[in-house]
Amino acid sequence: MSASPATTAGHGENFSLEHYLDPAAHTFEQRFEEFRPYVTNARGSGFVLREITGPAGPVVQVRDPDGGETRELIMLGSNNYLGLGSEPEIIEAAVAATREFGVGCGGPPLLNGTTSLHRRLEERLAETKGCESAMVFSSGYAANVGWVTGLLRNGDTLLYDEQSHASLYDGIQLGRVRSMAFQHNDLRHLRHRLMQVRWRNPGANIVVAVEGVYSMDGDIAPLPEIRALCDSFGAWLAIDDAHGTGVLGAKGHGTAEHFGLGDGSVELYMGTFSKVFATTGGFVAGSKDLVDTLRFFARSYMFSASLSPAVVAAVLASIDFIDAHPERVAQLHDNTAYFARELRRMGFAVDPQTAIIPILVPQRLAVAEVVAALHRAGVFVNGVEFPAVPREQQRLRVSMMATLTRDQLDFALEQISTVARSFGFHPEQEGAA
């Protein structure tokens, strides 16, 4: 019943070195030698590890892989959706917290790593998600691994969307959790899975884990229908709202707000600070009993150093900023709609539900070369290829920002059109697919 990498390969981010190597590559040296050309090509093309020399804004300074000079690029590859990473008042809050509390706590949250800032942040997160309590982790990865391994025991069952984040897969493996995947956003298959578990074990604890927004396609989980299924079968609902928090809902409170679900409608929220808050860390929110239990049994919380006061203060200031500036969330939605509309005008098949816009690249092309051409043209965009996505679904993954101006968006659109033509995949070109 448990998932394994072999059975889930090709779904989202759940891949490993095995997917790149010939099975005959046995020794470490053989594996490194076989993988080295891929690394060399990816680095040389600027596909990965591009060096940014300034703040994460709508325009960034990037050091070219060749020659070392810096180049100014329009940023279409950042999860800093609201532009909070370079907001002056948020930076000042981080600086002030460092002066008051120092650079770090020197220990885990459960012992000496909880300051008044940490407590205040947990209260604000619980309030934002409509929950009784919340706890802060050192990363979003740690939060996902922590709640899975800290909550679920023998006899419990986790049902999860097959396109869940790699951290959830790792939590399943580390906790040896009884689990079954269901097909992506497929309500009929989820119902079938729930019926299977209830037939085998009528009294089992069941948790259904989904993401509010899925990072590769930017599509949204149908939460009201999933909530109804959970109610019908007596299951908990856990939502990874990493890409929904700050993006969806009129106040930016996330996917549940987007659908109008009230407080207490979700048993467990997980989220990160590495997306809209543009820093690092993660959280889990839920009932007081749930959070109190996880503080002692989520090992990634108990045995990790606490977040630095600067990070905590930055997230607190970001929450205040979002509450005070709902127009920033609206601007993100406007920019996304405009960019998608112009891409459709060119003929690209895009219909984003969130701030993530995938532009498919034909399998015959090397995504790294397309990304490099856009880099040279002044646009920073991320490429996604197999095994992160199926080979026929490789893509440019555009991440929209609220702080991009119309002129910057128009420039990026022009360069995407030009590069697509040069590689022969502009929709107006015959045989572009």
C-alpha cells in the first residue's frame, strides 16, 4: 500500500538520480561520470545555478556563465509573487529584529529557540488560516516531513494526490506510512481510494493530503468537493498551501479563502515562507491538540534549529503588509491575466488559474537552450524538463510577480515570441508543436 519512487516516477518533483542513469552504472565514480555531462551542460547554458547579484525584484542583475559580466533581466522565474522580498518596510523589520534579538537563537524551538517574535508569528499564522494554533519549522520541507512522520502511526492511512511535493513523498518513506496515491485532482479516484480503506479498516484514521496550488501547472485542487468526500468517509483534510498563501483569495489568505471555506474547514494546513514571503521556513496550522502533539513528535521540528529572528520578523511584517495592501494581491491577479491574454493572442495555449503559467516546449528541443536564449534576450525564466515532468510536457515555467510593470511584461512577451520563432515553436509557425 505504500508508495515508492518506482511507482510514482514522472509525477511532479518525485525523482532521483536513478532516473538519469544507466542501470549498469554501479560504482559512485561511474554514476558521477555519467551524470557529469548533464551538470556541465546545465551550468554552461545558465539553466541552473545562475548567480543573482542583487535583491529579488522584478528586474535582477545576473552574472553571465560566460565572461562573468552582469546582465539585467526581467524576472519571470521567482516565487516572490507579491514582490515582498525587496519591500523596504519588510527589510527594515528584519534589520530591527536582528538588532534586538541577534542573528539566531542557538537551539531548537522546544528548548531555547522560541522568542516573543516566534510566538507572535505562530498566532498570526493561526489567525490567517482560521485555526486554533500553529507552529513554525525551519523550512517548508521540514514542515511536510514533520507532520507526516509526527502524526501518522500504524493503522493510519494517508491518501495523497500523485502530484504532491517531494517532501511529502519523503515524509511517507521516512515514517513508513501506509499510503496510497490517487490520480491528480481526480475526485472519482479519490472516492474509490476512500472506499478501499473504509472497506478494509472501518475504524482507520484517514488523512487526505492535497496541494492548494500545484507548482508545475499552477492548477488548483477542488477543495469543496474534496472536503465533502472527506466528510462522507470520516477523513481529515491536509492542505499544502505553499503556492496558495498570499496568492489566492481576496485577502491572500489562500486556497480555502478562494473557495469561501470557513474557519475550521481544514484539519491541517501546511505552508512555506519561501514563496510569497520570499524567505525561508514553513509552518503547520490546525487544532491546539494537533500542534501540541507535533511539537513533541515532529522530529524535523524538535531536532532543528529555530528560525532566525530576522526571518520571523520579515514574515510577520509581510503578513501585516498583505493585510494592509490587498491591492498588491489584486495586481498579481491583473498581471497574470494580462500576460496570459497576450500569450493566447500569440496562439499559445495557456489558461492559468494562479500566478504560474506553463508554456510547453516541444520534446524535440532542448529546454536549456531555450532558457539560455531568453537569458541572452533579457528574460529570466525557469525551464522544467524530464523527469520533473513527462518528456512530452517539458516547459518554460513563468512565475508572475505583482510588481512587474506593464512595460516589463510587454518586453518579456516580445522576447518570448521572438525566441519561440527562432526555435520554431511559435504557434503561428507550421508544425510548431
